Amino acid sequence: MAATVAPTVDEPAQPGSTRRERTGWYFYDWANSAFQTTVITVFLGPFLTTVTELAAGCELGADSCNGYVHPLGIRVAAGSYYPYLISLSVFLTVFVLPVVGAIADRSAHKKRLLALAAFTGAGATIGFAFVTGDRYLLGGALFLIANISFGAAVVVYNSFLPQLGGPDDRDAISSRGWAIGYLGGGLLLALNLVAVTVLSEEGNPQRTLDLARWSIVSAGVWWAAFTLLPLRWLREHPAAAAAARARDGNVLTDGFRQLGHTLRNIKAYPLTLFFLLAFLVYNDGIQTVITLASQYGTEELKLEQSTLIVTILLVQFLAFGGALALGALARRIGAWKTVLLSLVLWTGVIIAAFRLPAEAPLPFMVLGGCIGLVLGGSQALSRSLFSQLIPTGKEGEYYGFYEISDKGTSWLGPLAFGLVFQLTSSYRVGLVSLLIFFVLGFALLAAVPIRRAIIAAGNTPPRVL
């Protein structure tokens, strides 16, 4: 199956990087995207909430549950357990990711770190096979391990990007990886949704819960199995300094020391920090749209669950083409201008969503298709653009900070949306409040002197930006 989706686009040969190696890198996106789509986006929230409600004494399939659980002696409403876990995982991730990045930079064996993080996360996901009955604590612990490991593996994975191509080719490489990731994540999600639809029994909530659990497990198996491809095809490219450090000292303790050194000296690259600030703002808007789209569709537009499922799949598969299309555009006009253009398109998406009629599935699905076309490209090109702003030899650390900007602040947009809704009781007005993230993000990114920032980091700018 893997061979059927390998990129067929002719790629320029890069010193020290082969087509086989780049294809292996692409397939880690294919492997781990299953966790993001099948587990996080669709199945885990409802599954773990139902398990927690059972632990709180509620009946399976009940319309509402006002029960409480007491993890570590803390009184928690059953419906709040999963959101609290997400917040805790984000909090822990903020501390873990830069350390993982620093260790990756000190190690001459980054593939081993990728394997450790990926297989730990996949193993924890497969462990949901044992989350039966009311074992909500086990489910919570496995989620924390899987989600933190997911972020750690992404940091190591991203740090390979500067080794795979020169400044003029990273946009295309990053876009192909992101596109293949959307294709893989969408394929497994489609298979699981078909299985749930075919095998579910009306009036049998236990069967639905079991199907959700095995769908989660399937994502762990997929993640582990396809991680074998990048581990086989990627090659180590340790810098001479990194190899010497690996021989001379303990990589773990040296990694902590190196992180402290980087934190003290990061102010030497203010333009890189300024880009991270811009990314933090506009990416928060993107993540909030993704997170709240289903709620907006059900609560404000009164759409059926089947419409939402079709739209989710539409976004996944169109994001494959969108990532490749914006990657091709970036080759002509540059990644910086293409990301700025994508933020204009995101602004149009928000305005169009505000004007969507209620109980009209087709316009919602069309808008979902538009999101898919712009989503993959804006994320992939942000990743490749940041690779130009990283001092050589510190890719892991800086991608650790990048992942914090990607995931560690993803509460700002939902908070703004929630506050506006609380004041206005309108999901439409709450959605419009997200415009500030795209407008401000555009202004901040446009203010970054990107060519000067690349040179300041000690790198050679690509021909077009």
C-alpha cells in the first residue's frame, strides 16, 4: 500500500539526500497523521468521556450525565475530564519538547530518538485496547503518554528537514510530506468510519463504544507499522560537532545544558523570535477553526452528524491537493508571500462561515473543501519557512519551540471564541472574533524582514521568498 502513494514528481538531487530518503521522511507524516485524525479529531473525545461517565455511575447511552470522578482525589465533572487532560498534556508538552529538541541536536542518532518517541506513542495508543468498562484513569494516562510522545516525535522528524534539501527545495519537500500525511490520515479515518457505520447496531451503545476503542487501536497499529519505513530509509546526517559531543558526554544531561544555553542566547536571533510570534498568532486561528468547526456546524447550523463526517473527510483529501498546489505556488512566488496569501484566504473563509445558512449541508461542505485547499499549504510552508531561520546545528531545539507555538498556545483562540459567545450567546459572532488572529498574524508576518532574518541566522536565502 505504501508504494502506491509515493511521490512521482521529479525532485532535484540534493547533496547528501536521496529520493529514497526523502520518501522515507514523507511517510512519517503518513504514519503519524492517523493519530491526529482518527484519535484526536474523531474518536477519543467521545470514547473517553463515555468511559468517564461510566466511572461516575451514569448509564451507558444516557442523554446526560451529571456525575463526578475523583482522579488523585480531585473532584472532576465527568464531561470535563477529557478537556482537562488536553490542557494538562499541553502544559507538559511545553516543558518536554524543547528538551527533546536539544537532545536531538546533541545526538548522532536522531533515528533512534524518532523510533523511541513514535513507538512509545503508538504503543500507548494500542494500549486503549485495555480501556474497558470504567477504566478512565488508564485511558487518561495512555492519552497523556501518546499525545506528548506524538509532539516529541514531530520535533525530531521536523529537524530532519534542513538535511533533505537546499533553501530552494524545502518548500516542495515540506509540502509533499504534509500532503501525504493528509492522505494517510484521511484513508485510515475513512476505513474506520465505514467500519463503524457497517458494524454499528441501533440501540446498542456498547457496540458503538467497542468500535470506537478498536478504531483508536487501529491508529496506533498504523502509526507503528508505517514508522518502520522512515526508520529504514532515512539516513543519519550528524554534524561533526554533534558526533563529537555524542562521544564525549552524556547526551541527555548535555541536552539539558544545551537547552539552557540556547534559552540564554536566543535573543541573538530576534527576527526568528518575531516570526515565531507571528506563527503563534495566525496558527492559533487556524487550529481554533479546525477544533470548533464541528461544534459550529451542529449548534449553530443544525447539521446532521453525517454531514460533519463527510466534511471532515473532504477536508482531509482536499488538503492533499492543496498542500501540493501551494507548494508549487511557493516555488514561483516564494513561501513567505504564499503564506501571506493563505492568511487572506483564511480571512475569506471566516467571513463566508459567518454568512452560511442554517440547515444547509451543501454550502458547509463547500466551505470545508475551501478549508482543505488552504489548510495543508499554510501549515507546510510555515514549517519550511521556519527551517530557513534556524541556526545550523540547532534544528531540534528550534523546532521544539516551533511545536510549542503550534500546540502549546492553542487555548487562546478557543478562549476568545468562548468569551465572545458568553457575552453575545451567538456562535456566529464568536466565529468572527477569530478574524483578529488572521489579521494580526498577517500584519506580524508581513513585518518580518524575511531575507534579513535568514541571513541573520547564518543561512543562505532561497531565490524567491
